[in-house]
Amino acid sequence: MKNKITILSTLTVVMLFLLIGITSACSCLPWKNVEDKMDNADYIFSGKVISINTSGVSQDKIQEVKLTIIEHWKPSNVPAITDRTIYASVGSGANCGYNFKQGESYLIYASIDSETGKLMTSSCSSLLLSDAEDEIAQLNEIIQGKDSDDESESNIFSRFFKWIKNLFS
């Protein structure tokens, strides 16, 4: 009987630690590649942090991060802007927070928060620019591919309209 209680107690403690570990870990969406990240982000850009303001208390601290834009990939029709403000939870753990540092440069996949309308990011969608060379190369390839698709479509349309014009003239 004592043996069963010991085993049951041990299993309970192990389960409790596993449960605590699971609930406190950040869980990022399983994006397979850069194109998936691109499809799921509202804005994609690189920038250098010029100021950070932190507000809130304890686990609900939010960073308001102002960055000078280095380059942007999405949306492609954004006018040339020099600065952008994004928001991120502070810290790590279940809230997938990210701790930006003044003067550092980052590649950021950001989404518009439906409740606040603010541009948000997290540890799942932000990385140091120095660690993002491969992703930047892939983003550039994707954008160049879309641009050439647009050009070929306009050429097809141009050719079609020329054909119609020639047909009726």
C-alpha cells in the first residue's frame, strides 16, 4: 500500500511539473517557411530601435518601440516612411514577449491587433537583423518573383489590348 502511494505521489509531482512547463512556454505558430510568415504578417520591415517606452505592471508590461525603417517588404505599397512604432510584451514565457534593445536592428513581422489597432510583434516574429540574412534573401526572392508576375500580367494585358486594337483597326 505504501508503495502505491509513493508511486502515485511521484507521478502526481511529475505531471505537475510537466503541466507547469507546458503552460508557461511560449507557443509560436508553426510557420513552415518565410512565405508562410509573410502571408501571416500585416507588415514586414527591418529597422533600428531609436526609443523604447515601457508601460504596465508585472506580467502585463508592454514596450512601445520606435524604429527607423531600414527596408520594408510588406505591404509593398507603403509610402516611404522613416519611422514606425510597434508594440510587444516584455519578457519571455507564455506571453511570447520580446525584449528590444536601444540601438539594435531587427527584422520584424508585425500584425495589427484587432482590439487596439496597434502594430504588434513577439518573440515568434522578431529577430536580430544580424541573424536574419537568410530570411532577408528569401523575402527579396519572394518580392522579386511577385514583381515579375505583375510585369508579365501587364505584358499579357498590353499584348491582348494591342491585339484587340489591331483587330478593329
